[in-house]
Amino acid sequence: MEPGIINQAIQKLCIAEGKEVNEVIQYLKLKYRIDIDPLVLQKRIDKLMNKGKAVA
């Protein structure tokens, strides 16, 4: 199963390119018209980062 739009953006921008949370929010707003709360996005980023560490 393919990850969702938000998870793809997090993996592409935060994990791969090292961008900040605000840049991911702006990307989602402009490209997909998704408005997401910064705290919710940060929790998702933390969850993905911890999941990546557990696998490695």
C-alpha cells in the first residue's frame, strides 16, 4: 500500500531534504490545498522518524 499524500510530503521534504515543518505546510497548501495544524504535522514527523529508527 502506498503512503498518503501527507506522509509522502514528510518523507520527501523533511526526511530526504531536511526541510522545516513550515515548508511542508506551505507545500501541502499550495500543491494539494491541504491545511494542516503544525502540531499535528510535527507529531506525524516524530512518529515517522521513530518508526524509521526502529526498523534500522
